[in-house]
Amino acid sequence: MKWSSLNTPGSSHLSPSESGRSTAILLLIVFLLGAAVAGVWSKFGTRTVGSQAGLSDPTVERLRHLNAPVEIRFYSILPSGSAPASLSDFSRRVDQLLSEFQAANEGKIRVTRNLSVSGASADAATADGIRPFNLEKGDACFLGLTVVSGERKESLAQLQPEWEPALPYDLARTILNVTATPSAPTVRSSPPVSPETTNAIRRLIPDVKGTSLEDGTAILRQATVDQFSKAGAEMEKQIQIAQQQLAEAQANRSEAEQQAAMKHLQQVQLEQGEKLKAIAAQLQEQISVFTQMKSAPTPAN
């Protein structure tokens, strides 16, 4: 089934050289982000998609005590002419992750897989809010998740390899959201929100009320991926300088210079890792504030 081109959040067009550069940077980021975001997402304690170590004990414990059954609909519709092999590899890792989630609570978590490239599968993906992409390359690709529990449904509209370390967190959060027992409304004070955060959100999402929570979250994530790319480029540059200094110290055979250069290299790696952690924490704050902004009453004219 052929789909017309759509403008979707997070879409981009890179030249081959830019694409290669971005891939190298993102690989570096993915490696470092696994450690950097651990503190930010320690509530769920999940690991990188496809990790042989499996889900962490806190995550499994939460999944074992769900309030209601949940169905995870996995859409991996990747026509051979439109999807690169790397995307198919990522899809297989996502599939493995879903098996881990189901194994955590087989009584309440059910995974259905939609892998056919037929038009019916594409229609089902669209109906569930999964976003088509790679339209300029041929038949539309779909790679996303929809989580359903009763009348409640949330979708991760487009899974992206560069955001792979965050997927276990996103999926666990989504499952808990749709299975949560509704509570009676309570009046509670919210912590003050910095003007910098709200201004940043409005720059990225001018029409807060008119943008769905799903689309707004996707826009904020894409902006964060762009920040990761820039931070990764700077990290690569700083680490190369520190490594050169270490090599020069080793060439000079000065023990003191080598110790100082090694300490400097470790400090650079630590500082750059902290920058990535700060960017990840910033995203979580922006998503929370964006949700509050959407639920806030519209001021009367």
C-alpha cells in the first residue's frame, strides 16, 4: 500500500556524509547514555533494549502487580525497499524486549505482533496512532507500539534507534499509565515551573493546546535527540584532545605527565557524561510541564 508524504515530527533529510557523521555520534551517545540516564530513570531501572541481563527487579516487580490486563500491539511493518537493515535489527531487539515484558507477567501482559507489509496491517497501524515514515523511499514504514487496557490506550507512535536506551522506561511508564486505577481528584500544589522550561516548550510547540500529548512528546524527544547529537560531537572533540595529550605524555615517558593526562581524560569523560544526564533530565521535566500546560484551564477572554 502506497502512502502520500506527510510532515511528521522528527523527520529529517541528511546527506550521506551527514548521515554517517550522525550515526557515529549517536552510537557514541547510545553507549554513554546507558550509564548517564541511569539516575534519571532509576525508578524503573531498565536496561538497554535487547540486554541479555533482562529487565531489572524493580521493573519486574511493578509489572507483576498490574491493576488490569494489558495488550501491547507491536507494529513492525518494514518494506524491504523502504527500511534499511539496521532498522530491522532494531525491530528484532524491540521484539526481544517485548518478550521480556510479557514474561514478567504472562497472566496480564499479552503481546500481539503485526509484521505483515500488507495494506490491512498499515491501516491497523494508522488506526492505532502509529506514524508512517520513510515515505519518500517507497512504501510506508511503521515501527511503533500501542498499549491498550480496557478503554484506555496510549501509543509510542514511532520507535527510533537513537532513543533505544529510553524505550524500556517509556514502555513501562505507558503500561503503568493505562492500567492505573483512577483516583479521586485531589487538590495539590505543584512545584514552581521555571520560565526557561515553559519558554523552551513554547518555542518548540507554539500551539500547546492544539498539539496532542503524543505529538508534543515526540517533538520534545526529537529536540532532545538533536541536543544529544551536538553534545556527542563536542564530547568526541574533547575526548580526542585529551587522548592526544595522553599520547604525548606517553611518548615523553613522563610518569607525572601521564598521570595528569589520564586524570584529565577521566574528568572530561565524567563532565560530558553529566551533560548527557542533564539533557535527559531536562526532557523528563519538559514532558511533565507540557502535560501540565495542556491540562491547565484556558484563560477566559
